[in-house]
Amino acid sequence: MEPSSLLGSEAGTRPLSPKQKAAVEHGEGPLLIIAGAGTGKTLVITRRIAHLISTKKAKPHEILALTFTEKAAKEMEERVDLLVPYGYTGITISTFHAFGDRILREHGLRLGLTPDFRVLSRPEQVIFFRKHLFSLPLKTFRPLGNPTKHIEALLSLFSRAKDEDVGPEAYLAYADRRLTKALATPEDSSLLEEAAFEKELAETYRHYQDLLMEEGCIDFGDQVSMALRLLRENPTVLKKVQSQFRYILVDEFQDTNFAQFQLVRLLSESHHNVTVVGDDDQSIYKFRGAAISNILGFGKMYHDAKRVVLTENYRSVQPILDVAYRLIQQNNPDRLEVQEKIDKRLISQVEDPAPSLLDPPVVHLHYDTLSSEADAVARIIAEEHEAGLDFGDVAILVRGNADADSFLRALNVRGIPYRFTGNRGLYSRPEVRLLIAFMRAVADFHDSSSLYYLATSELYRLPDEILARCNALARRKNQSLYDVFKTIESVGISVSPEAAATLEKLLTDLQASLQRAREVDAGVVLYEFIRRSGLLEQYAERMTTAQEVKIQNVARFFEEIRRFQQLTPTAALHDVVAYLDLLIKAGEDPPAAEADVDASAVSVLTIHKSKGLEFDTVFMVGLVDGKFPSRERSERIELPVELIQEVLPQGDFHIQEERRLFYVGMTRARRRLYLTSARDIGGVRERKVSPFVLEALNLPIQAVPTTKASALEAIARHGAVEQPDLFTRRAPASDEPLYLTHYQIDDYSTCPLKYKYTHILRVPIYQHHAVLYGNAMHQAVAAYLSAKMTDQTISFEEILVVFNRAWRSEGFLSRQHEEQRLAAGRAALQRFYDEQERGGRKPTYIEKEFSFTFEGNRIAGRWDRVDETPEGGVIIDYKTAEVHDQKTADKKAKENPQLTLYAWSYRERFGTLPVRVELHFLDSGFVGTAVRKEKEIEKMQEKIRVVAEGIRKEDFEARPTYIACQYCAYQDICPNTAGAE
């Protein structure tokens, strides 16, 4: 295959510029691509991957591409799939943390990690730390009057240490040196005090890590730092990983931290075939540990590195680029442009718009008050929309989510549709607050606030007058609201028969739920409540956009409940409620669902979230000193300077970072950029215009005029901050890729309404015991096979630990049923273990994800196991279904559509079909085998065409049949079930 056949195969893309071509076609050795805003860095990195494959410099599995977000990794994967030909999938495109996680899951036994280790979120770390607070060697940092005071600061310190590649032992060694020095100078008591502090911190860091290991947990920073440690301490593993990845590419290199760069250096140590793409002027994640010295010092680290500077901008008109360049030059000399003596001035490749429409391209507007500023922004958007500008081409960029309220209110008053990515979190949504109130009320009948919320909800609708009188009586008598409800007839509060019935139902529901909470876990109690109350039927029947968002939020909350149950000692409701309350107090609040709305809406988002996006017209708002740049917030407990590995810039790095953030916001605009500010934003003093505005526009402060609001605008600004209900849910465009797994394909083929319930609305369902059993078995089998694949030893007892940890006591008919299922699972695992130990093959892949493009759609999934044998590849899937004879096992393997999809994905990856597919039935030990042919792949392809067309047309009509409805989890709430024949 000729190189040009790949470089020109991406539909709809422009030809590469000479500089881009030089970067794409670079041969061996290190390469630094300095890619300014809008210069096509993603295009270059994906074309370079394609070039490496097409010129046979590398096989797909020898390429590792690293980036920072799952979204960015997915977008890169999609682009690469469009570029590389049939049979060339298999490139590893991953985030740093996902890649580190993969290394740890494959080889973590060498560090003492179990294969099923859990990665804790930050709020979960707080809870973990709190649980072990008095077993940690804390004294100064655990004041008895407020023992939890320093938890957040301590966790931030440990996270910062991991970003700097400083492990507990290195921190302890530093602390010991400090202590030795202090003891040598006893006359200086302050030295001894500071050394004691550092010793306490270092000891706590070490104990915290030990506790995580004991409980099979790691935190976010460990995914990189522990992967580094594993590779350094295990030369065999390091050599294996180094030999696999012969070419390494890093996107957004300016956002890497020190530890991540060390991982890249270690992986590329033997060949130096490392390509990094980035722009020092867009480094905006210092608060996440990003080390700008990585990109500034790349040339010093790799003296033979080739350097390519991309300056052709394909996004913005030249005046916008000019003012942005004037601003960013204020960061000199701590910029690559100065240090490397290069020219980074961006040159627009975009034709200037007609002056009558968009002249001038950059405007600064200064107002008397914040409300005036917000009103003016909304008015300008409305006027430009009248002139033909689509709302979807407009963005309002704020410094922080809290700065958006005035602008949302102003948009609402004018009826302008918008999307706000900083909407309230999941736990604040009314439909979720209702479920939380129910759980709290059941866990504690005397939680009057929760009971009050429940009583006023749409489920019970107790009259306001009665509630007010009950509440007043409860306060007056110092009783709980529950006590008043129980004795309402004897305390002189008269109620109507309807209200009495409502109260009786509320109290009966609470009592019934409390009784069930003694028998089943929290998730079951909550599920039965929404079933009994009729909420679940409401979720399934009402199909408005607003209702669909409610359903998705309830589904997300159920996912959170399942996560809590994995972390609490028991899955009992009172434990889950206590854990949920701790998480909320620690700052946990998962994102709520957002309506999948029509594209024509103004985007309101923070500048950090705007990174990688572009809009025709951008409003950067709230540009006053003290807000932008923000005031620096130092860490409460700072990592000692002696332990910081990155090279800090000479200037004020906080102001430099804020200036880079301002620069990123400016360069999001294609045609028009508005910079707005207000003299009075609330508070006791007036605000000055941001110095960044003056730097960019080269203005003295006296040259900024102030605009005042009219009286009518001042009156109209008191509208509520609510999203206008102007949307209809957006169907996928014909050219927009769908993401389809085997389960989605099968669900839609069975019943389109089931697909909608499951994959769009995600209506909560009661977990079937067979599903939970199968999940626990799969995790245990995967743990064994992962160890075998990497030549590690794992005992049967360790397999059982994984099985027991994954087990959930949910959905079983009785305790006896559960105990018998547990015993059957352990027996099946013992048989599996013994068979494998006697001579089972060494697997090639375990739990290996795959994805490929078919007719514009992404087909994705995960192989349980793949073995590469002398005769060819063998795909193995493990099942827990009951099969008791060989004929049935072979029949199931022959008819299984999932195995057909797996065989097809194998062909996409390796260019040939597997020699056979196998179904391994764990409970009986039978193995069904079959061979997949092209005709079966073609049938699957036609099936996917039908599914994709139906989803794009939003054809979600029910297709009831007796068999489908009988086994459907939604049969009790689906209005079409009764029509099945």
C-alpha cells in the first residue's frame, strides 16, 4: 500500500500543508510538534499514525497514542479508523490513566495488587481516609477538636506528590534528612518543628498507601505512579511493554505532569520514537498537576529531537489571532517562542468576513453593572440571530460555573435557548432529591426534613395547610414530624378523609419499606418503592424531553447506589444512606443528565471546558480584575520545594497560567470575539477591567468607556434562571456515527422500545440474580486468566477473594437460594481452576476491548478471551447458562450472534477470521465450538444496517411477542405487554 493512499483517504479533509506533511512523514527518533491554536494538531497526529502503518514502519499494535480525556481518545480513534484500511485496527489509543490502569491490571500481582482492585474517586478517598483517620500516625494534622479538618489538604498533598513522581519512601527519606539536620542544630527550634511536621506527613502518606493496598484500592494518581513503579521494579515486564510499543505519540503534551512524562520516557527508552504534540501557550491545567516544563524542556531532554512549528491557523480571522498574540507575549521569556528562538505568530488561512457584517472582529464592552453586562450580551445575541447567526454558533465563556447565573437569566428573559454544562449536580435534581428523601426517611423516621419533602412530593401531595400546621406543632412540642403524623387525630389537627388516607398511605409505605430494608439491600428497597408508588410507570409512559432527562437521572442514581453498595460493609439501606451523606458532605455530586436537544442553542460553559471547541462568535464575560485573573489559591499543605521535580518558570506562574487561559478563550472564536466586563459585580468596591483585556487590546485604563442599562432593561432582569423548554430531542444525523454493542443490536432487534428503555432512557430495572452471578463468575475467571497471561501465579483462594468481593446479595428468591448459588459458583470455579492448572492454554488477550467502523457506525465490545494457536485465533466466551450435554453446547455456539460479532471484529483487527469460536459453560464444564464464515458476517452486517436505520429514524415502536415479553425486564410497566400474542 502506498503512503498516499492513507494520507488522502480521510473524506472531506483538506490537503496537508508542507509543515504538517513534514511532521506526518517524520521517520525515526523524537519529534516535537508545536501546534498553535487551530493549526490542525489532531489531524497531524492521526495522519502520522496512518503514515506509520502505511509505510510499514510499525504494525498497528506497536503504536501507543496517549491523551488526557476519554472524549479526546474516542475522537482520535474515530479519525484513525477512517484513515487506516481494512484489517489495520488494533492501535492502542488511551488516556494516561487508562493505560496505567491496564498495566496494573495485567501485572499488578507483582506489586501485591489484586486484579479486581478498585479506583477511588476523590470523594471516596475522603471517606476512606475518614474511616481510617485514627489508625493513621497523625497528631498535628488531626486536631481532636476537629479531627477531619485537614483530610482534603492531606489528600491534595499526596496527589501532588504522585504527580511529581514522589513515592512514600522518597518522601520519608526527605523527611529523615530534614529531621537529622534539625537535630544537629538544636538551638533552632523552628527547624525541629518543621521537620516533625514533614515526618508526620511522610509517615501518613506511607500508611495511607499501605491501607489502600490492604483493601484492594488505589486512587487516581496511583494509576500512573504505581504503573511507573511496577515497570521500574520489574525489568521483564518493562522489556515486554517497551518491545510492544515501538512508536509513542502524546497529544496535548503541555498538559502532562512530571510522572506522566517519566512514563513516556521509560516506555520509549530503547528507541526514542516519541512524538509529542502541544502548545505551551495553551497549558491551562496546573491545578491538575500539569508541568509546563515538560514541553519547555523537551528539546533539552532529547537533544536530537526534530522540531516542527505549525502556525497556519484554519479557524480564526487574523484580527483575533493578532490580539491573542499580543496578549500571550506578556508571558515572555517563559515561552517556547523565546527559548527556542522560533516564530509562533499564527497566520490565518480563513478569508475575512464582509466588513458590513462582522467589523470589527474584536470588541470590548464595559458596563456599569453585571446585570447590564448580561442583558447586553443577550441583546447582541438576539440581534445577531435576527441577522442570520445560528444560536448554535455562539458561546458564552465564563471563568467559573458560578459566574453564569446572570447570563442564564438574561438569556431566559429573551427566550434564547442555551446549554449550560455547569448545571446542578445529580443529587440536587428534584427527581433524585425525592429518592434521597425517601431513603433517609426510611433509615430514620425522625428525619423531619426528609419526611416533609416526601410528603410534599408528587407522590403524596399532602395539603400545604395540614403540613404547615403539623410542622409548627412539631417545632412547638420539640417532636419529630413523624410523631405528629402518627398522632394527628389526637392533637387537634382536623384533616379531610382524602388527607387522612394520604397520611395513612405515607406511613404504611415507610413501615413496609423499613421491614423490607431488614431483608434486602438498599437498591431493592428503592426499586420496590418506585414500582409500588407508580413512579416507574410514569417514567416509562411519559416521553417528553424533560421526562426523559428525569428518567436518566433516576437511572444514574441507581448506578450510584450500586457503587455505594460495593464500598459499604453491608448493602443495608441505613449503611448506604450514611455513606451517601458522607459523600455529599465531602463534595461528591455526579453530573446530572442533559437533554439531547436541538443543535441550535447558545453554549454557556467555562473556558476550561471550551478547550478543543470552536464557535463562530464568542463572548468572554466577567472580565474584571480579581475574577480574571483570579486570585491565587495556594495549597493548604504544600509539597516541599525540594521534592518538586518540574522546573518552575521564572515569572509569576499563576498570572502566566491565567493569561494562557485567557488566550485559550480568545482563540475559540472564528469570526467575532466580544470581551465584556462590568464596574459593579456586587460587593463593596468597584472592579477594574481585567489587565488581560488591556494587554490584548493595547489600551490604557482611561480609554475604557462605561455603558449603562436602560430603565426597562433594569426592570426586566428579574426573571427566573430556568432553562426555557424550547427543545425537542435531537435524532442522530444520518452522517453521525452510532455506537453499537452486541447488546444494543440484540435489544433493538428484539424490540425497539426495549432498546429505548434500556439504552436511551435507562429505566431502572431489578437486577436478576443470574446476571449478578454471571458477573461475579466472570470477574473471578478474568482474574485467573489475566495472571496466567502475564506468567504470574495466583492461588485458588485469591480467585475466591475476587469472586466473593464481586458477589451481590440481590435478587435471590431466598437466603437458601443464594447460599446454594454461592456453593455452585465456588465448585464451578474450582473445576475451572483445576482444569487450567493441569494444562490450559495461555491466553493471548483477556477482557480485550475492540471497536471498528462499519458504514459510519462504531461497533464496539470486549472479548472475554482470545488464544492465538498454531492453526489460528480462537475466540472464547464464558457463560454461566445451564447446559448439560455437548449437542446443546455446540448448538448454542453455532447460533450465538455475539460470537459472530466477535469473529467479525477479529477479522477487522487481524485481517482473517478466527479458526473457531468457543462457548465455555462454567457450571457444567461443557465447551461448545463452531466456525464462522463470511456469510454469517454478511447477515450480521445487514442486521446492523436495519438497526442503525431504525435508531436514526427514532423508530422505537414496541414489537411485542410472547417470548420477547416473557423475558423482558420491563414487562410489568410496558403499556404494550398486554398486546403480546
